[in-house]
Amino acid sequence: MSTKYRYLNYGLLISVLFLAFARTAGAESAKEQLQGTIDSVVEVLRTVRSQEDIERNRKSLRQILLTRFDFAAMAQTSLGKRWNDLKGEEGEFVSAFTDFVEHSYMSTLGSYQGEKVVYDSDWANGESAEVDTRVVGGQGSPIKIGYKLHLRGEQWMVYDAVIDDVSVVGNYRAQFARILHTASLEELIQNLRAKASGR
């Protein structure tokens, strides 16, 4: 896996874990929720030293992903206009997409090397917000990560992350579009499930 895509997955992992330890939103901004949880996130990442550590944390991390990350929105955006072609199979696609992304997260847990997150700018407009950060301290140059969030209930939920000007959801959309040039939606779902199971 290239350094750029390792950070792409790492950036998503950070965003998910930030929200996992978030306090009740109340009047807190999206940036405040992220900042308020960074120390807890780093502590979790520091505990991962082996595959056994990953397996031990798998169930709790899956629950974090399911409750704090807007996979439905990500899945729908990743398909674009083809979403309407699912015709009753939306839930199956979201499930396969969630398993696929979860597998990607799990494969990067051991890649943390003491990096730190620096907060730059942020803005909010009603129920939408963006928080711009940089990951520093690792190998190579700092990595820019811009989080896109929307308010769901009392929590700010990440629905996309832009890693060095590359949208995570946009990247998925491009991948899926290439696959769908020669494959059906059902075949795409099977492909996602195969990758999620490590095949």
C-alpha cells in the first residue's frame, strides 16, 4: 500500500475514532468535538502493536464505525446516479460497502507511528461543517486532511474526508465507476464482500 493511500485510510480512521469518543454535542462545534477527543484517539492507536491487538479491538471498532460514521451517505454518493438502479437492494449495498471500508480501516491500524494532528481552519453553516487539519510527525511531508461533516441529532458525523486534495468518497466513486463499465451492481457488491473478507 502506498504512503499516500495509507494516510488516506489513516485519515478516515482518525475521523471515525475522533467521533467515537466525542462528548454530547450540545453547543459544541464540529472542531471542538474533534479536538476534545484527540488525546483519547492517540491512546487507542498506541495500544495496537500486533494482529492480536487488532482482533481484540475489532468488535468495538466495528461498533464505532456503525454508530459514528455515515456509511449510508458515503455509499450513496459513491454510486452516484447508479444508486437509483439498486431498486430495493440499497441496504445490501450499504452493508457490503460498510464491510469493505471497515476492512480497509483494520488493515491500517498497525500503521500508526506517533503522528500528531494539527488543526488549521474550520467553518460551519447550519448543519454542515468542515475542519481542516494536517497530520505531522510521520515519514515524509505533512498530510492535509479536510473533514466534511453534517449534524445528525447531536453528533457531527463525517461523510467524507479529503486527503491531500483527494476525496475519499470521490476515490471510491471513480473505482466503482470503472468496475461498473463491465460489471453489474450485483457483481460490484460481490467484489466488495470478497475484498472485505480478504479474498
